Amino acid sequence: MQKIREWMDQNPDGSKELRRQNRSYVFFHEVMLSDKDEAVGAQGVPLTPGRSIAVDKSLHVYGTPFFIEGELPIESEQSKTPFRRLMVAQDTGSSITGPARADIYYGAGPDAGRVSGRFRHNMRFVILVPKSLDPVGRGRKMPLPDPRPSDKIARLFPQVDPLKDKPKDQKNGAKPSGTSAEPSPKSPVSATEPTKNATPPQPPAGAGQAVAGRVPLPEARPNIKPSRVGHHHRRVGHDRRSR
């Protein structure tokens, strides 16, 4: 800022052309203020040096307190003066955009303008809002949806792989019970014609029960034994006699 001011003082003709073409040039409005009065911000109240900041008016509300912490070159261009202050949003500007952008009002006069022209630093930018308006606090109390019912169903009815859970008798080498497919020596049977009385091989005993026992199925209806009510029938005999 100071370099731009020096160039404009040394080049009056070029400064007029710059002010005519540059859209970011600020046009001041003259008001009747005494030496003790401060400039009036966009909020309509006088600004406080070192306590008022300009923020993006489309994102923040005037009067919102901010806590700004960091290091600024206040004493000189190379100095790192600690800066930790509670400030209030009371002004705005066309170049101030974004949720974490602010301009510090450092006062009026040549000395204040020289110091504020060095401020282009990253600092800690904290917005202070009531707990009732804090979106993070509301998110912690937000009710969560109920768990998926498929998880509960999977625990009640676990899936069982029949190939992995084989019967114990097959592991021990026991042969399944059933009719042998080999013909007996006393009654030879042709290999191409199957026996009429031969029964298909039966599965190992207990194989189906071992798999079904691990999957408990709910009863389709209440297990209520029907009550037997006695009914008395009277038979009437009709005799037909022929003469």
C-alpha cells in the first residue's frame, strides 16, 4: 500500500489514468469528522483501532466476535510481533471474500496506514457463536437411524456350508448304509439291465440332520395340539324285505 502511494505521488499523470481504469481503486466519501472521531464502518458505527475488522458480509453478520491470533510485522517489516485479540466484525470490502478472511482496522493517519499496509499474513481465525447456533454441537445430538434388520437376521440364522460340515461317520471312514451295487455271485445279473428290486443308494444317516440342526427355523404357526371332540353318530339300519 505504501509503495503504491509513493508511486502515485511521483507520477501524477499516471495516477489519474490508473484511477480511471482500475476498478479496485477506492473512492472516498468526505464527511465532517473531527480529529478525535474514527471512521464509520459498514455497520454504521465508528470503528475501533485494533478491535474492528472487515469481513465478508455475505457470510458473516455484523457484530459477530472473532478471536485472531498470530504474528504481525507491527514494529518493522521484519518483526514478528505477537497478536492475540478479541475483535468484532463491523466493516466489509469488495476484496474481502471467504469465511476465513478479514482486514484489521489499525486506525487513521500516516503511521497507521504504514503499519496496516504490511498486513498480509496467515493467522488463527476463530468465530465465536452461541452453542445453540453451533452446527458442530447440533451434529453430535443428531439422532442416528436404526441399525439394518439384516444384521439381526444374520445372527439368528447363520449360513452353514454343507461341504465344510461333513458328518463324523464320513470322516472316520465309515461306509454309507445302503444296498450294494455289485451283483451277488449266486444270482448273476446283466451289467446292462438294472435289477428291478434294487433301491437307489441312501445318503448317510444323520447327514441332513447335522446341517438342519444348525439353522433354527421359526415355526410357521403356533404349535397347538388339536383337541379331539367326540361326536356321537347314530346309525339307523334300513331292512328291506322282499316277498
